[in-house]
Amino acid sequence: MTRITRRSFNKMAGALGATAAMSLAGYPRMAAAASPRVVVVGGGFGGATLARYLHGFDSNIKMTLIEQSKSFVTCPFSNTVIAGMNKIDRVTHGYDGLRGLGIDVVHDTATGIDPAKKTVSLKGGGTLAYDRLVLSPGIAFKWDAIEGYDEKASGSIPHAWKAGPQTVLLRKQLEAMPDGGVFIISPPVNPFRCPPGPAERVSLVANYFKTHKPRSKILVLDPKEKFSKQGLFTEGWKQLYPGMIDYINLSNDGKVVRVDVKGMTLHTDFAEHKGDVINFIPPQKAGAIAEAAGLTNDSGWCPIDQRTFESTVHKGIHVIGDTSIASPMPKSGFAANTQAKVCAAALAAMLKGEDPGTPKFVNTCYSLVAPDYGISVAMVYGFDQGKIVKIKGSGGLSPSGAPAAVRKREADYARGWYDSITRELFA
Amino acid sequence: MRHIGKALFIATVGVLALSGPVMAEEASSAVLANTCFSCHGPDGKSAGAMPWIAGKSTDYITKVMIDFKTGAMDSTVMQRIAKGFSDDEIKALAQYFSTK
Ligand SMILES: Cc1cc2nc3c(=O)[nH]c(=O)nc-3n(C[C@H](O)[C@H](O)[C@H](O)COP(=O)(O)OP(=O)(O)OC[C@H]3O[C@@H](n4cnc5c(N)ncnc54)[C@H](O)[C@@H]3O)c2cc1C
């Protein structure tokens, strides 16, 4: 590349700004505040990435990250903790890295938003004013959507779909289960966070049983007809865990209609299934703060302008990650991370009164079928006519029938991905 | 990460130098490169098993990406990802990472 002097750069950047300003309508210029205030709610995959990148784009921005927990336990790789491959500290991360960058991290819970006054109120008291607000609060559960399963029930029948104490609880239950026991897992209806997550959990628990409790069985009760990467998972299960896993889909009476906590039984329309350990994953919706702020629609999730992730309900509030409607992207940590980068670039530009630019996204969801057996699904996304679109011809699944060496490489890459992304978020 | 500002600077210039005026629906090199960091680490400096791509030459990165695309080079996931980037985008990415 030819060397470019700062002067010629400024000239070109000016030209770029001018072209962009003419080429794109509909993004009103904001008065560029000297030191704009951005408040971020949620320090997970979306929020931590956003804070870091926005700070990187423009360190002049006064940023506050509100996160209710002192440390963040990742859902990615939490299935390895449930299966006894890793301890919980392997998936626990702190906020010192973000603080080190000069980002103000406040451990509190955001309880309300006033979109007109542009303020966020905190459980610990006080309010924070913002010029732009970003929400990445993850998911909330639809408690009571299934008879008998509320928050209290999750104390004995864990969901383990937010990582932390729930992860540890399910691990303890599986450890205490006698050989020959039955483990039941019931995934939720679509859409939910991490579509391949339940089958990865089944796989790694099967791997634990195979080595420690080989007479045990796993029953999957699915309220859907099929699940993500089904062909690849099924291939792996036949090869590695023959006879151990029984999968029942919707047509075969897989939909749980009632949870009996005392009796440790899941009821479907026509049958009841008793388990020694049960993992019930309830249906999901946008994070509580997004719902409280009125940012959700009938679907229970937050509609957004897919270029900037700005809410289509309230201006000045951007919503990223699981809580947003970023379809056709799945609800994954990878997706939240790549959305955060796009949103940060858009915000940095918008706060300067410039054009928000064009998004580009990648998502790769790795799953472990066994510690050295990895599979993946990937997709590249662009932007067309106001919407996120899959790039034709890109993406797809790992090949079926691949040799063990390929599965091993993908398992190594799964761990490599985890190390890279968690360093990107928290280092 | 501290270099994002600089990255954006170089990246923006990269695209301009390559393809003239930026089209409305084309992402900047910074936005393009950011998609790689989730696996390959900030600026392509990988923390673990993922290949390190920072500082590799423009020609090398371009060739490898095109070979992933055509299937001339064996890969696990990259053949699926490379197909999501145009040849111009690949050149912009290659320039970006070669300067890291
Ligand atoms: C078992 C399992 C395995 C998974 N594996 C993978 C994987 O391998 N790869 C992958 O890409 N994805 C995976 N995922 C999905 C991934 O965890 C989510 O998609 C991702 O966490 C979404 O990011 P987010 O920023 O939207 O939410 P989160 O990462 O959940 O972050 C939300 C944060 O906001 C905080 N918060 C919420 N409300 C408030 C409030 N009012 N005030 C203050 N703080 C608040 C929460 O404490 C939390 O820290 C997995 C999920 C599960 C359950």
C-alpha cells in the first residue's frame, strides 16, 4: 500500500464524509456534543464488546457500563462445566480490563428508562443521563408459560440457561445422580438463545455418563420438530453414545405441558416422564429492562433499525444481542459480539454527526459433541434494502461423515474461539 | 485494541485507495476486519488455537482467502466464511491485517 500522509488522508476522509452525506438520507444529524455521554446496560457479549469498541473509536465519549454482576460467567463453554470437563472459574471473567481502559463500570441494576428525559434509573438509587443508550441485557424467561415452572422451581429443576449458580447446581445434581439414572432435558420453542446449545449439553453430559455412569440414559423432550445441526449431532451420538440418547420431537409428543417439581416428572399431552435429574429450559423473551422500557413488540423482542440497532420504538436507544430482533442472525454470543462492533461504529459516527456506515457480520457457532469432536455452523451477513441479509453462497454446516481429524480440529478451534472472544471482551 | 482509531484511519484509506468512492452498501475495512477478530483476536492477534493473521503480507492473505473461496485450499470453517466476502473486500482485509 502506498504511504498516505495525514493531509491526504484528511482530504479523502472529507470526500468520504461528503459522499456519504449525499448518498444516505434518513439519519438526521445530531448536534455533536463536546463529550457525549453513552450509557450501556449489560456487560455480557454485546455490552462489553460495545463499550470497548466505542471507546476505541472515540475515547472522548463519556461511557458508563452498568452491569448487575461483579463477574460475568459465560454461557459459551458452560456446558463443559456441567459435564465436569472444566471448573466454573474457567468461564468466569472480571471487569478490570474494561476499567483499565478508562470505562466507568458500575455494578448496579438498571430498573427504568425515561426515553423523553434520556435517563436511566438504578436500583441502588440515582439516575444517569445519556445522549445515547445501548441495551444488551440478554434474555428473560417466560415464567409460568409452562404450568408448574416458575423461578422458584428453577431452584430444584435448573434451567442453566443463564450461566452461574444454575450451571453449578446442574453439575452437582449430575454428579450426585446414581449410575443407571435418567437425565431429562427439555429445550424451549423458537426463538431462544443459542439454538445448538441444548444438543451440545446432551452430548457433553452423554460423554460424562459414558465415562462415569455408563448405564444412565438421556431423554430429550422437544416442543419443536427439529433442532439446529441435528444431522451432525445425530451422527455423533450414534457413533459415540449408541443407545444412550432418546430424542422425542413435537409430533411424537415431545412438548412438555406441565412440570411437577415434587414428583420430578415432566408431563406431555399423552405421557409422563420421571427423571433423576431434570433440566427444563423455559421459553424466552427480551431482557426485563427492555420490556419495562416498552421497547418490545408483540413477539416479546425489540424491533430495531438493523443498520444502527436503534430502537424503532424510542429514538436514542440502541438494542443489541439476544434481546434485539436481528433476524436472520441467531441469538448467539458471537452474533451479539459482531452486532456490538457494528453498533459501536455506527454510534461513533452518529455522535459526530456523520453517516453510520454499512454493517457486515459473521457468526460461527461451535458445538462440542465430545471434548475432541467439534462441529460448527457459520454464516456471513451483509446489509441490503434496510435489512440484515445472509450473503448467498456463504456459511453452512461442517460436513457430515468427516474424519476424526477434522472433528478434532474444529474442537480445537472451538476452544480457540472461546479464548479469543473472551480476551476481546474482558482482557 | 488501543489502536482502533488508527485502524479505522488506515482502513478507511485502504478502501478508498482500492475501489474509489465508497458505495452506500459497502462496509468499511474497519467494520469488515472487526468480524475477523471474534476468532482471530483483536487485529488478528490470536490468543489460542486460531491462526494468527496480523502482519501477514497482503498477497498471502489475499491468496489464502481466494483459495478458501474456490476450495483450492483445505479448511474447516474458512471455506464457508470466505465465500461471504467479495474479492474487493478480501483485498481490503488483506491490506488491513498486513499493517498490524
Ligand atoms: C448453554 C449455552 C451455551 C452457549 N454457547 C454459545 C456458544 O458456544 N457460542 C455463542 O456464540 N453463543 C453461545 N451461547 C449464547 C450466548 O450466551 C448468548 O447469545 C449471549 O450471551 C448474548 O449476549 P447478550 O449481550 O445479548 O447477553 P448476555 O451475554 O447474557 O449479557 C447480558 C448482561 O446484562 C446484564 N443485565 C441484564 N439486565 C440488566 C440490568 N437491568 N441492569 C444491569 N445489568 C443487566 C446481565 O447480568 C448480563 O451480564 C450459549 C448459551 C447457552 C445458554
